[in-house]
Amino acid sequence: MPALNAHASIDISAPLKDVHDVLVDFHTWPVWSPWLYLEPDTQVGYRGEAGQTGHGYDWVGNKVGAGGMTLTATTGDRIECDLQFLKPFKSFARVRFELQETSPSSTRLVWFMDSRLPFFMFFMKNTMNGMIRSDYRRGLALLKDYIESGKVPSRSEFVGTVTVDGCDYIGCRATTDMTNIAASVANSFQRVYGAEVGDTFHSGGRAFCFYERMDYKRDACEYIASLPVQSRVEVESPLVSGKRPVCNALKVVHTGPYHHLGNAWAVLISESRHQKLKASRAVSPFECYLNDTDTTAPEELVTELFLPLQG
């Protein structure tokens, strides 16, 4: 069967022991798990004594399926677990965390998963590796904030299906790897704000960003960082101009730093699959920014996310 071997890493400003103690206590996982984030009402039960071999947790949810995680081995710098999925289909994976002390107050953490796909899904191997890596990055970012500050500044509210007004826009199209997406989007918006396009630039609308292509195999994203304009204008490369049409879309409102926006997108995709809705092929998913980053604290930033639907 095709092998899955995904991993992701992060640097946490905390002693190695503090990171280790959180990881081996599954009671903390609902706070930062990238999957339990998708369905906060998931039923969770615990087994054994925290930090001891045999300790584990089991979950049952409508969107996240069912399964269980069990601690099988632990040392000061390595944690091993068995991961059993029961729904939506049965599968097994071995999970491990490797910790490296980079200073007395900082830790490098790497999260690994080794598993296998059913043979008939062989063509999904690279995509699945990329999707798991994306989930791990979301979880590690949540874990980092939880350990460093004692809280997770990421809240995603699913609104439902709404009608979104259209607008003309100018934007900057770019492609970036996922680890640098925040810096890349910020740089693209600087180019758009610095464009000389006359009075039509000042529409008073909210900045937004189209996500035209997510390539999990190559860990890359193509987007257009966009600003509404009063009417269509001509621009020169690398800028583009276009019209965002009126559309019906699923909506999620995210409150928190931009580096946690992946959580809101995961909620949006999970809801569309749960409701068996099909995304539009004519209008790309997009997010709208409601705050000025110069005057708003990161944990108070509000972003609206939209997944346009067919029909």
C-alpha cells in the first residue's frame, strides 16, 4: 500500500520539559488539536494516567469521524503514539514527536506521522501528505500559542450561506510556498497600495484576497491580494484588474492573528463537505479583512472567509 510520511516543525519559546508535559497529557489536546478545532462539540474520553504508557483519548464526531490515540513510549526528547481511525474509514498510523532543546528557554518540535493509504487511493499519496502537513502546521501554531501564553487566540464562527456583493478590483497576483504566505501577501498588498491608478482607487471597500490555487503536492499557493475600486481600471504587470461577481458563499468569521487563518479555512472546507456542497469553479475562495493592522491587536483582528458555491 502507498506510504504516507508527513511531518511539520515549529520553534516554541518554552523549556523542553514544558512542551513535553503538554504533549503527553491528552487532556490538553482539545485546546490545540487541529482536528478537534473543527468540531468543538466532539465527544472526547480519556484512558489511563497522563504521561504514562497506555494513556490515551478517544473521539467521536459528526465531521471529524471517530478514533483514538494512545501513548506507547516516551523519553525526554521523544514521544511515540499509536493512532487508530475508525470513521470515516479504518486505518492506523504511528505518530511521534521529537524535541530538541535549542536553549534553556526554547524548544524545536517536529511532529511526524507514518501510515499507509488503501491501494485504490495511490494517486492521492502526495496530496494527502500535503494535507496532513497543513493540519500539523495549524496544530503546532495553536500549540505554540497555548504553551507560550496559556491561551489560543483563534476563534472561527461558522455563519452559513450568504450572498456576497460584487466589486471591481485591482490586485497583485503571486505564488508562494505555504511557510511564507503571510509575508508574501503583505508584500503584495504593499504593491497594490502603492499603485498609481487615479481617483478610482479610493472606493472605501475592504481589502480582500483571492486564493486561486492551493497545491498541496508542492506546498504552494497562488493568490491575488486585492483592493476594491470604483470602476474597472487598466494596470500594468504584476498588477491585475478584474471583477468579483455577486455570489452565494459559505461564510466563516475568524477572530485572531492572521497566522491562524488556516483554522478558519479548515472549518469552511469541513462544513462544505459535511453539507455536501460544491465549490464554484467560476469564483475563487476569498477572505476580507475588517481591521487596520496598525491600530488593532493581532488577537482582535477579524477576517471574513467565503467559499463561493455552485449554482
